[in-house]
Amino acid sequence: MKQQSVTILCPFCNKEQETNLYPIIDLAAKPTLKLGILTGSLFSATCESCQGQFEVMHEALILNGEAFYAFLLAPDYQGAELDRGEASLGELSGYQLRLVSTLDTLKEKILLFDSGLDDRAIELCKLYLLMQMQDKDVDMLFAEHQVSQGKLMFSVFDQQGVLQESIECEDALYSQLYAKAQSFSLEEQVFTRIDVNWAYGKIANA
């Protein structure tokens, strides 16, 4: 897994320094890097001058060559889809391709796929839960699958990123919406942003 050395500017003291980035990460080949993603340490740096810690977001391809999924982290791209050819990436035939813009959504996708869950059905679950809430101007992220309890747990954040509450839904709802999600096909060789807006658009156009 090749690292890329770049010069960055500390946002606290404006001092330049070198840091290493991972433009391509295969979690099957280097599983220890998953912890770095989930803790945020792989996308953070500590200033050599003032010791301030800050996030270093950059475009990266995170894939799992055994589970056949690939997530393109593109912080500056806000489109709903990105053709693999436009991303100038290698052979990803047969992979499930997803597009994300933030570290939080990248973490969520890893947790979902490693739990064997379908992110399309999960976004439909989120949409259902949001419809039951009074305050709909929130963000919702998958937290965990409590298999023994038959429940899916979600964390709810306000627009400032502050955790507001945890909510749950039954596995039965997921199973019901999973069947619906299978009818929403995805274009091959295209990184697709699967989120609540995607789910709403699919339901509205169904």
C-alpha cells in the first residue's frame, strides 16, 4: 500500500510540514488500517511545531478485495454519482461501489458492509425513522446491529454535529425494506452516493 508524502499547513500556527497520505487502502491486505479509519487517526495529523491535532481530509479509495466493496472518499465532490473511468481507478469489476464525502459516512459504510447489511435498505430505514420524528433537520448514522436483540441502532446528530439521541428499529422493518431496496438497481462501474436523499428520491419516483 503506497503512501504519498505531501506538504500541509497547520491550521493553528500556519507552519508547513510533511505528512503521509494513503490514496488507496485495501482493508483485506492491511486490516490494521481499518482501526485507523474508524478512530479517525488515519485522516489526522499532529503539528510538529505547536502539537495541535487536526483533520487531514483527502481523496482516497478504500476497498476490500475479499468482500468486493470499494468506497471513494471525495471530500470536494458533491455529485450523486461518479463514473469509475472519471476517477481513473484500477480494476474494480464485481465490486459494490459507493461514493462518500465525509469521514463519518465512510466509517458508517465500513460498519454496514462488514456487518453484512445492505446500505440501501438502511437508508430506507432512516427515512422511515425520520418521518416519525418531529425534528427532521438532523443527521442519522448507523451505529450497530444488536443481533441478539433483533434491533438496528442509529445515532442522531444536530446540524452542528452534536449527538442528540439514539433510536432503534426492528430487524423486521429492515427485512421488509430490504426487499424493496432490491428493486432499486444501481448502475455498474459507477460510484453512487447512497444516503437518505437517495432513498427519498427512489421512494418519490417509485
